[in-house]
Amino acid sequence: MHRKAATPFGLLDLLVWFNQDEDYHGIVQFAVSLVDSQLFVHYLAVVLLELRHLRPCYSVCVIRSTDGETRHYNIGQLSIQRAALTILEYYYRDFPLHNPALLSASKHRTAKHLAGLKVYNVDAPGSTAAAQPSNGNQSRSMVSPATKRKDNAHSELYYEEADYERRVRKRRARLVVAVEEAFTHVRRMKKEDENAAPSDIMDVREAALAIFPSMARALQKYLRTTRRQHCHSMESIQKHLAFCLINNLSPKAFLESYLAPSPTLQYGPERWMADQWTLISEASVTSGIKEGTEFLLKCLDFSLAVTVKGIPYICLTEEYIDPKSHKFILLLQSETSV
């Protein structure tokens, strides 16, 4: 006895069904309603997923490995790779530009302090201290200044930072004065151009090129002192100066881009120094983040350490207080009548 194998519902079965049932319109309407219901479920799932992302559930701490720059963000229920992309978008928007020149200065100071330390291995067979025991006092006298220099390292650091802050304030004051004088000169030229012939009126970009040499030296010294001269090219400074003159901005508005470090996205892509990011995580990158999740975003010169903590559930209750319950009466008992 042969049993017919079960076959899935296909086009042939549908044609047989059409031949058995003459109500083709009802069949088509049923198929259309089925497709509409599937599309509705699909779009509803997409909306629910987006709403899960928008509702903040976790607090993310992002720390840059080189200088310790830290930011905190609230994100929703995301996978690790989606959270990494969101954090990188926040990084280019909020974090100041990574400046390796400041780090090299710190490394130079640490190397200078370590250079004064001398280590002697008196138990070594070929050491100077073991071969010449009579020079033990001389070795102690050489180690003593190094130890004393190590003890005074905090004082050297204090005076070095104080001297650096003094030089920065001095360069800043000279830069502010030079820029204010240049902008005052431009305003004076603008008033003179109002009464001059149309052929003698100077273009704004020509005015920017004319006043830039008067402030270029002060700006160059300030950027060199703050170790940010590689972040601003001569062309970008002149373009920013022309933009400020065209829109009638104040000298303070012009200086704001140079007195404080701007976010990474405000500089050109050639200044970012991060072409490729690598996600390092012990957990699967497709799994959702949770309390205690840690991962690393690594680029060429530094990395971002990310830790995830859950936002606590806050239960807020409302309590009604009768306004009459906290009223009081002030009784005055004066000794003299008025």
C-alpha cells in the first residue's frame, strides 16, 4: 500500500481551489486582507523597536584613554553595536579634539623626573658597588640627590603648571587686545567707505586679508603656547575671520574658536586622526546592553572605554496637604496702646 507524500500548499493547489470555488472575488479579498495584516504587524514591530530606543533605560559612561576626558549619556535598549554607533555620534559632537601635543608634554615631564633616579644592584657580581666597597659613601651621595629630587617632584610640577598658566594668560591678553584693535580698525574703515566712491570700497575678504597680519603673530604665539597650532591652518583662520566680518560678529565671537577647544566635528576630517574604529567586547555585539556591560571602541591613537549602568526606577507619589493645616495666627501683645 503506497501512501501519498504530503506536499506544501503551492500554486497547483491554489489553482485546484480556484476551480472548486467560483467565488474568486472573496478569495482575492481574503488574500489582500492577509497581506495587509502582515504589513501592519511588520510596521507595528518597527515602531515598537524605535520606541524602545527612544526611552532612556541606561546611563553610559565614556572615558577617553589618553587624557581621561569623560562624558555621560542616556540611551535606550540597544544592542552593543548599535550603542557603539550612537556613542561615536555623540563623541564627534561633544568631545573636544584629541590633542596628542599635550600628552607629549606630560610624558616629557615624567621622563625628566625618572631620569634623576639611579638604581644600584649591589649584589650583582660585576657591579661597581660590589667591586669597590670603599666607594659606598659615594654611591649613597649619588642616590640621595635623586631621592630628594623625587620628593620635590610635586613642587616642580606646581611651579611648572603655574608658569604655564601665567604664560597662557599673558598670550591670551595680547591676543584679545590685538583682535579688538583689528576689529576697531575695520569698523573705522567701514565708516569711511560709506562716504567714499563705489570704486574705492574694499571687499570684506580683502579687509580680512588686510587686518590679519596685525593679529597673526599674537594668535600664532597663543596657539603655540596652548599646543593647538596644528588644529588651525592659516586658510581656516582667514576664512573664519572673513565670516565674522561679513556677519558683523564681535571680536569675542571670533576668538571663541581659539580660546577654548571646540568639539571634534567642528574641525576638518583631516584633524580627527581616526579613520577606522574597532569594537572590542567580550559579549556578543548583537546582544542587548544591560547593567554592567563593558566594551571598548579603539582607533589608531586612543580608545574609548564604555561602561553601562541602569537608570534607577523612580516612583513618584503625590500627597495632598490641606492648606488650612499649616496656617498660624500671630498675636501681638504690646505694652503701650496706640
